[in-house]
Amino acid sequence: MKTATKRAPFVTVKFAQSLDGRIATATGESKWISGSGARRFVHKLRREHDAILTGIGTVLIDDPQLTVRLVSGRDPLRIIVDSQLRIPLTARVLAEGAASGTLIVTGKSADIARAREIESLGGEVLRLPRSKDNSGIDLARLLEELGRRGIASVLVEGGKGIITSLLKAHAVDRMVAVIAPKIVGQGIAAVGDLGITKLDDAIVFLSVKTRRLGADIVFDGRVK
């Protein structure tokens, strides 16, 4: 699938949620909403993309490896959006040699000494301006930079903030939602406020596929 129809990479957003639309409980617990079959499917998705992008919140809560260890294949570039360089040097995306395959995207004013520590482990630190609404790193600029580096496809495994920002920027090409047969109630939604007040303005899909993975249902849609 590593093809792009524009200079910026092809962007796939993936998340797992409960039947009532929660990607985590109110306390932030998200392991594991989906079943083992869905997790293996996600590793296959990672293998199909040049890079995986997530936010610092996911790293601090889950400490993911962001590898394809459940399937055969090469690990994609790991991209962590971390505007204040809060990532621990012991994080699994940096420790034990992993840093050489990790890009940390931060703000212009992030601590220089901290950036050097990350670079000393073999990681790369990329400084970018904040978005126009000052909500975080300018993700459109990040995608442009990735395109210039020859990254043709990015799998986004971020939380609510990154998913919402990308949807607002009309930067999402494909959305994959793993829906688990669980009811959570109060919790964290996958998508925040998009400023949509009329159904005619809702984001819709050019094509949709669904499949069963154990008890879970996978929604796979191409965004219009």
C-alpha cells in the first residue's frame, strides 16, 4: 500500500474502541479493548506503512514498542509528537537501541539539553512550529516534512488529540476502527470537537469494508 497520490504521505488513522465509542476508560485504561486477533491485525497494518505516528500521551500511559513483533517484516519508523520533550529516556521507543528508528517531533522552544540526550541515544529530534490554533505541533507541516523525506504512508496510532487535529486538517485518507463488544460508559472518545454542527458537514467515506476478527468488528473506510 506504500503509495501516495500527493506530496504528503497517505495517512491511515487506526484506533480500537468500545461499542459506545470509548478508546479508554475515564482513568485512561485502554489495554485491552480489542482482542488478540485485532492486535495481530494492527501489526500487519504497521508492516504495510513506512511510519507509525503517535503522541506523547500514548507513550507516557502505555509505553508501546510500536514494532511488528507479532508478524514478520521490518519495523516502520516510529514518530512521537512531543512538544515539550517529556518522553522518558527509558521509554521502549528509545531504549535498548530502539532510538535509531525513532523520530521525536517537538516545538521550537523545547529544551536543548533534553534534545541532546535523546540524540545521544541515536534518536532524531525534529523541531516544528505550533499549529495556528496553538493546540500543539503543526501536523500539516509534519506531514509535508515526512513527504520530503520520502515517507509515503503513515499509520496514526495516537489518541483523541492527534486524531482530532488530523481530521480538522483534512489530512486523513483512511480510517480503521476496531470495535469491541464492550460498553464502557464514561471514558475517552476517539474524536473530539470538529466544529461540525450540521450533518451535511459530517466526514463521510468513499468506500467502506467491514470484517470480523474474533468478537471484534473492523471498520475500514476511505475518507472522501
